[in-house]
Amino acid sequence: MLRQTEPTSSTLQLVANDMTGIMETLDTRELDLGDGAYDTTDTNIPVEHLPFSAIYHTVGFKEPAAKVFLSSPITAKILEVERFTSAQDRFNSMPAVFKIELRHGEFTWLVKRKEKHFMDLHRELRTYKTFMRLPLPSRSHTVKRQTAARTEARQMPNLPRGGGDELGREEQVSSRRKQLEDYLNNLLKMPMYRNYHTTMEFIDVSQMSFIHDLGPKGLEGMVLKRSGGHRIPGMNCCGRSKMCYRWSKRSDSFLLYMKPDSGSISFVMLVDKEFNIKMDSKDTETKHGVRIDSLSSSYRHARWWGQAIEGFVQKYGSAFLTDHRFGSFAREEENIPAKWLSPEIFLKRPVVEGNRWRLDCILKRKAQQGVRIFVMLYKEVELALGINSGYSKRTLLHLHPNIKVMRHPNHVSSAVYLWAHHEKIIVIDQSVAFVGGIDLAYGRWDDREHRLTDIGSVTRSQLEQVEASSSNMAAPANGSGGASQGNGKGIFTVMDSMDQPKLKGQGKMKRTRFSIRKHLQKHGLAHADSDSDSDVESKESWSNSVSSQHNLIPSRLVEQRAAAPIGQSQAVGGSLRSLHTGVGELFGNTRFWHGKDYCNFVHKDWIQLDKPFDDFIDRHTTPRMPWHDIASVVHGKAARDVARHFIQRWNFTKLVKPKYRFLSYPHLLPKSHTTAGEQRYQVPNCTHAKVQILRSASDWSAGIKYHEESIHNAYVHVIKNSQHFIYIENQFFISCADNRHVFNKIGDTIAERIIKAYREGKRYRVYVVTPLLPGFEGDINTGGGSAIQAVMHFNYRTMNRGDHSIISQLRKEMGEQWINYISIAGLRTHAELEGKLVTELIYVHSKMLIADDNTVIIGSANINDRSMLGKRDSEVAVIVEDSETVTSMMDGQEYQAGKYALQLRLECFKMILGANTDPSIDVSDPISDQFYKEVWMATGARNATIYQRVFRCLPSSDVRNILELEGYLAKVGLDKEDPARAQEELKRIRGFLVQFPLQFLCEQNLLPPIGSKEAMVPMEVWT
């Protein structure tokens, strides 16, 4: 048994539990990371590069079909001769080891070989040559012989014999070195012998060696794996077993472990800061062993392997060996895991092309084109969260074999009941990555209008070229049931009915649907092979009157290389809106949300998710709850780091869940950072900036030994070092540590930063935008229920209730002057539904911080302990620090603001303050008294007062306990008492901002009552 020592990572601990069994079952020939999502043919890769997709086609090392080499020649040069490497060599006049440098295309690597290795190679090749001359009655052998006869015009090169004792002199050593160098170069020019597996083993190459996106070629070779590797933590290769594997240091950030007989990958070890090499016998308990990496047949060779791997990792993978800012796994640099995924959501709105842009249809289309799609879903505790991930998994798996879906964790075996995978990322070709808070799920699509209603019809103004008679066709459109009628005036009317199509079978609809796009194609007005709406109309058709977003991920999406904010749609006022969708102009209140997508989860939580097109709330009486969210897109090395996180989670899940230990669920490999700049696609209008990926991860979620809370660290660092202001949008606001129930330091850091500004007499502002109510089902008119109240308790405990709250800390220092430093607000809007005025809060789901118009954090992490502490929910975020500046204003003075952060902050302020429709609202200076008091605070107070007067809406600071609720609601608002006056009042509303009702239920104990089911769960669930 090998001595226990410090493990290199928690993942390796798991490997060590049963290495022998794992190595027998964990292989794959279908290795992929979704490369080719835009172009699976790799046509843009130079001729001298093997594409990343070559990984899919690995075969046994001795198979003639193995594709290894580029078209360029291989050259060998013996750099030096190492003599007397062991005691017996002192009595042998022949040099012991030749250090050989080989070059092939862009790749350079070193091998070390003894004289006897050359002799063994030559002997093996002579045997192979003789064998190829034998006319064996085998078709495959005959083909090999014919191929060899055509390609080999020259004889096999001769290997000169060694000269005996005289080779002990230096001049003879040089001569022998030249002979062997010439022999090897001549041999490598002959495909018959170069492609033979013995030659490839001699020069340490394999099917993975020259794949461009795997980065520099490191050390490769055959090793003997020690049986019983489970006896120690980590990987162990030593000479006690005859089980042969090939180890390959093929990338700057991981080690690869393959089976020679099948070419399949048995294990992938990512390099991290705990990576280490052990070569001493006391660590390996074998004379010629290398712990973790490899071992060969001699002490000298074992040392060579250990030193070579360590040197290679230090040279190319050093970024992964060191601590980075905030404790992040990723350095600072310029697939789909999701908590909830709804396969039937539409990514483009309005729906004018049938199901073309429905998520499941897109994934199926790309899978049919050869793209490998890997999806990781959070496996929920069904009694606690009704997102039906099992249905999502089954639906996606039935689409195409190229789609692989995992769910994690197994709650019973892992004992993880309270925590969730909360991250929302999409990675494409490891070159483009979307990071943010937007789930690919129902209710998430929205735009800057934050519409409350979606019941109406749509009319389309036909182009003059379309014959009037064509409008008489029956045409239910947009994926919704309905009938079309021609009015004889060239106007094509499509009515959206209440009844949505039912999914009787997977991907089947009962009715035949008419596609406007196909109809235009029929009349020659659209390209039949168009894959995008932009192919139909010119780019000039997009303007500020666009009311539907034309993006990969709808809603308020932000782009970055670091990213530039994507332009928000802005609708024309009134009931008619002009929509440039690429298939003609649409007029009317278009159906944007179909079936379960039309939701108000505080009114009623989702049910029957396996019936996606059935409404579950009455859209004629109940307004939807608008969704306020944000995401970002990064490119290059930052995208590589997002992919690396996904790969780590995927491979870890494959390791710990036996059901995924099969060829159909491959190990994934990270691409090299050295090729990250070779981008085949880039989201338009991006901004160059300094970017770092952050995360919350731990042993249960990612298999790492030490938990990571770099998002929390980054928030605290940015707030502490901010000079002028911070702007926060977050779904939760639970902080201010008491080290008993709450532990994250964000709220305390905000209070400390404000107190510092107060003491220094400097102007400093904090803006916090958060939901008016937590996102749980409950009737707020009766108090909301225990779940809503529990979250409200901890939100208010952070804001203004109790000694630990931010405002309480500030009052102790400055009295009521705190109001000049911090504003807490929510969002609300209103509309007319079936002739009645209605209002609803806008649910803030964003997880964003902007500081000083030069730093931005966007991700999936809420401000609470679940997201921030690292050991609980898993999260991913990105911090962007501007490198390009533009002239702006700060406290009345000219200020050099970051291009990206300023653009994003202006977009947010304009939308929520109504500056998009009222140009008189100036949001350029975020901390001046004029803006803070007369615009921000005044707008929030005015809007809140109007909404309360018109709708008597909740939450309200006029209601301080449950007993006051009935009396408050008994008084009717203007919406019922005087609708005309109510309409006039609502015209004074600007934007969506409303003051947060800090005194709502302030006299009520909001913690779950003893005996309730909410009181039975641990307090950490709510924090």
C-alpha cells in the first residue's frame, strides 16, 4: 500500500476510491465539446491544422485508420547526448541517452532514446517490411501491400552499426549522433514506416498530438498503470502492473489518459493550483514510479517524465497553478448548464416563423448538422421545486443522439438536499460564452417595455407584390391556433385564439400551420435558404421602433468581449406597434408569450410543465409579471474559462454518477488558451475590456477540494474600492453578517463605504434595485404566506430592521443623513386589460453591480449566503473592468468613464426612469444632487404615490401589520372609484422606478411560525 499524502484535488480523491473499476468503464470514442456550432466543417482552419473534431474519431493506436500526422514533413535533430546515466553505463563505451528535438508543422517536442531503442525500432520495422511482402490471403493485407508498393519507391534506410569501444571518444560520439539523426530523418520521410505504430510510439505521437486547438504538444508515451490505484489519493502510474495506458500532456491545462487498444479516453485531469508531481519512492512506493502522471521502466525515465510534465505545466499552464484575484480559478483575460430549462420556449419574439426559433427545434436542427450538444440540468428536490427537469431531460434526449443531457446531484447518495446548481451559462465552440441570470425557461423573455398583457391579435401589412388573392388562404400563424381572413384590401389578418396548440406527441401539432416566411418565399420575397430574419430585410430596417429583440438570448442581454450592451427595443406608444421582424411589418398587440410562458408566479406557480402550450392562468383577467434580467457574452480566453468550468462539472458528474460512465457520454476536453484568439464568430458591437470569470463552487458541485467564493470576494473588493457610486440590481438583498444566520459581508461593506464617505465629507451614492416581493406563490392581500414572509424578513433585516441592517448602522453614525447616500427601490408598471386598469410589480431577477462607471459584475449569483459563500449553490459570474474610456460627467465634473460600464449604466437608468420616452430626464451624472434628489428619488417617490392612490397596491408602508391589511384594502383606489381620473394620474408616471416600502409589515414577525412546513427546514434555506 502506498503512503497517504496530501491529495491534489477533491476530484482525485474520488478517482482514488476505485481507480481500477473506473479505468475499465470510463472510456469514450465520442470525445467532443460542441465544436462547430456555426460551421462543423472547420473550413476556416488552415490546411496545416487538424480540426478539434478529429477527437471524435479516435481509434486503437495500432489501427491503420488512425489519423495522426499533418501534411508537412517531420524533422528530427539530436541536440545532445547524455552519458553514464547509471552505474553499469560507466563500463559501457556507448552513449546512454540521445535527446532528440522533433518538429512537425507548428509543433515542437523532445524525446529521449537510447541506442538500444533505435536498434529495437529498426528490428521491428524490418519485420514489418518482411510481413508486408508476404501475399497473405486477406483483402485488408492486400490493400496494405498495394498501398505500400505505390508509396515506397525507396528501400528502408539502413541503421549503421555502432563502432564499439572507440565510441567512447567525443569525436566518435558526434559521428554516431549524426548517423542516428540521418537514419531517423530518412525514416520519417517514408509514410509506410512513419505511419507504423512502432515508429509513432518511438517519437511519442498519437491521434491527439497535432490537434491545433489542444495547444502545444507536451510529453506523450506508454505507461504501465499500477493496479489498485485506489489505495492512494490521486493518479498513480508505476511498474507493478502490465495494464498499459497512454498518458499525454496534450494541453497547457490538462493531462489526458487513453486506452491504446480502443483509442478511448479514460480520464482527464485538469491542472489547478493543487497540481503536483511526486517522483520519490517514499511517495510512490515503487522504485521507478511517478505519482499522478506516469512511470516508465527505469528510474532515469521516471524522472524524465516527472520533470517534463512539471516543466511543461509551469511553462504553458502556469495561469492555472497560481491564485488569482478574488480566489478565482480563472485568470484575468479579455455547453448549457441551467437551473431550469424549458425546451419549448421561443428565442425570437413575436413568433412569425412557426417553430423555427423554438429552443428544442434549434437544438435538433444543429444536432442534425453534426453539432454535439451537452446540457447539464439541476436535479431538483421535487417536493421543494416544481421545475420538472426530468421532463426537460427526456424531451431533449429524444430530439437527436448528438444531444447529451446530465442531471446533478443525486440527492440521496450525495446528501445534497438544500443546495442547487444556479448558474446560467451557454458555451459555443469554447470561443463564445453567455454568462448571466437568464434561464432558458418560461417567463424570462422580455424587453424594455415590460408588457403586462398579451391577449390581442396581429395584422400584417402585405407587400404590394403579393397578390391580393393570396390573402384568402386559411392561415393559422405564429404557432398559435386561429383563422386568417382576407379583407380584400391587401391586409392579411391573423387572429390569435385563446386556445393554444396541445402537445399530444413529442414535436407534433394537431393542426397544419401556415408560415408567413414560407408564404413570402413562394412569391419570391424571401430566400428559401435563409437561416436568419436578417437575410430577408436590410439592416436599415432595424431602428429604435423595434419592439421584438433579434438576439440569441432575448430579454435585456448585454454583450462583451467583455461586452457592449445590446440595444434595447423601444416601442411606439399606443395600442399599435410597428414590428420589423424580417418577414414584413406587423401591426397590433402581438402574441409574445404562449402557454406556460405567460405567467405570474406570485399569483400562481407553474403546473403541468409537460403541457407547454396550455395556459395555466387566465390572461384575460390576470396580468403577467414582467421579467427584468441581464446577461453578458464574452469571447476568447474568458470564454475558454467558462468552458473549463463546464468541462470540470461535466467530467465530475460523469465520474460520480455510474449511469454516465459509458461511451455515449464522453469526457470533455478544454481547448488551449494559446488558440483562444482565433475566433470564427463574434457577437457584434462588443467592447474590449479586462475580463475575469468568477464562480461559487465546492466539492459537491464541481469536485474541487477547496471551495471557491470569488464572486463574493469580487463584490466586497469592488464596493470597498469604489470612489463615487455603486448601482446594484439583484433578486435578493440578504446580507449584513451576524455570523449566526448570515455570513456574507456585502451589506457590511456597503455600510462601511458610506460611513467612510460621510466621515471624509465626500459625495457617494448607493442605488439598490430589488423585487418588491419575493418570487414565491402567495396572496399578498392576506400576508403572502410563510415562504414570502421568510425571505422578506431577511431582506428587511439587511435594509433597515435590526441592529445589523445597513440603515441601522448608518443611523448610528449619521442619523437621518443616510438618505443622502443610499436608495433602495423596486420596479412597477401598469396597463389596461379588457378595459380595466391593472398594475403589477416587475420582477427583478438581475444579478449585477456597476461601480464608478468603469467596473461591472454580471452573473447568476444573488446577494445572499446561498450564492456567495461558495459551499452552497453553484454560480458563475464575470467581472469587467474597462480599458477604453469616454468622456462623461461625475459630480458636475468631467470624468473619464469606462466605455462599457457607462453605456450599460445609462441604458439601465434610461429604461427604469423613463428617459427613453422623456428626453428631458438627464441621467448622465449619477451622483450629483440634481440627479439623485430631483430625478432618482423624486421619480421613485412620485411613482409610488400615484400607484398607491390609483390601485391601493401592496406592498405599502401604510400597512405595518397583518391586522391593518383588511382596512387598507377596504378603501378602493381611483381605478375603481374614478377610472378617468386614474388615467390622468397614470400619465404622470415616468419609467418603472418606485420607492421600496421599507415599513411594510414592520410590526409583524415574518419568520415562519412554529409548526409550519417552512419552519421545519433549516434557516440556511432562506438566507
